[in-house]
Amino acid sequence: MMMVPSASVPSTRLPWWARALIALDERVDELRDAERQLRDELFFLLTRDADREALTIALYDRRTAYLPQSRQYDGLHEWEVRFLRNPHFPHRGRILLGAAGGGRELRALTRLGYEVDAFEPAPALLAGARTVISAPGRGRVELGSYRTFVEGARGEGPLAEMLRGARYDAVVLGWGSFSHVYAREERRAVLTAMRALCPEGPLVLSFDTTPREKREPRSRATRFLREQVLPRVRKARGEREPLEPLAFWPGIGFLVAFDRARIEQEAHDAGYRVEAFAIEPYGHALLLPSG
């Protein structure tokens, strides 16, 4: 009887050098993740509640990618264009733009013929934004944050002159900026003031949707800071544990994340309803006055 040779079965065992490289890669990932956790805890430890807005603004002030001369500086995102084409968004008129950054949205809106009043808290970005207005009288941008905007709507602070007697046809909050208003009562004050200045028009906002992960610390130092040091420091400062967990990103500072339920609730509290909502490619919503 003729014997048919069996097919050779290749080995599934990785060579030693491949196992070593993969193990090294996994270890580096673990160390990097532990470093990030430790970094975040230190940023929360070394800042007071009142410091975090200023630190976030300072980080944005270093972001040259948001300036007009940057290669990354571009026109409106596709989802922003979609909102401009929404039947509820006016085809002309006066727009209030919060957190204008280096002027990306400001340039696009003024080129489309809108008159835009804007504010931006980071001085370097403000200077960039002031260079992109398409025509004299088409727009203006002043130094101010969401906190000083609320003050300005009451006739106080540096934005009072720009906002005095103003009425707008629409409101746009700069890309991702709503996540930098950390407390719910502060966000309600911002939306309420926007509604007062634009009582009949839409409001476009965008936000982060990635919640801060409360994972088990990867290092003893991180666990010690989180469980022992930070609670005592907060108590000594008279600060409470945040009701909403904040995240820290090295390039853009502290931020709070949202889901649809939170956006709908906070919109409702300020007299809005959610007309459109999406989390891709970045969290964004179109709000309309509810009454």
C-alpha cells in the first residue's frame, strides 16, 4: 500500500525574540498608563477649583495649531456646515460666538456674510482671531471667558460694553468649549444668559463625550495620592469632591464629559430643547428655545 506523506503543520509558537518584544511593548504600555494616571492625580492635587479655568486657558494659549498660520487651521467642520444648513439656523444676521479660539469659526462666519460678536479668553488666540475678520464692521472679538460672559450679560465686567443692548439671531459655542465650564450651575448660567441675548434663535454647542475613567490605580503612588492625599487636601481647602468627575488632557486642560441625557436636562433647565444631537465625530448639539 502506498503511504501518502502528511502535510507539514507549521508551528504556532512565537520565536523568543517576538515574545520578548511583545512583552516589552506591554510593559511600556502599562508604565505609560500608570504615568498618565499619576499625572492626572497630581494636576488635581496641585490645583484648586478656582485655578483650573486659568490653567486651561494658559494651555490653550500655547496651542499654535489653533492660530491662522497653522497648517491644521482649516474651515468649518462637516458637522458645523450641517448646522448652518439646518432650516432653523438663520441664513443671515448677527451671531454670538463664544470661545472663538484663533478665529476658525469667526473667519468662516464673517465670510458667509454674518455679523459676529465673539469672545476668547486666551490672549494669543485672541490676537490671531482679530486678524481673520473678512471685512471691517463684519465682526469683533473681545477678551473674555464664559464666566466673564455671564457677568457681561448682567452689565458687568470687560464684556459688558459689547453685550449691552445686544440681540442675536443665533449663538455658536466654539469647538469643544462647553466641556470647559466645569460646574452645572455655571453651565446653566451660561445657557440662560445666551437665551436672554438670543431669545428666538438656535444655539450650537459641542463637547467631549469621554468620561473620566475611575480605573484601579496602576501604581502605589497613584493609589496613595487618590485615596489618602487628595481627600485631605480638599478638606483643608474647604473643597468638596466634584459632583461631576473631571478629566485632564495635557493639551487642553480640565474638562467634563456629556451624554445625551445630560445635554437634554441642562438644555431644559435653561429653556431649550435639543433639536439635533450626535457624538460622532465629536459631541455636538443644536438647541432651540422651548417656549
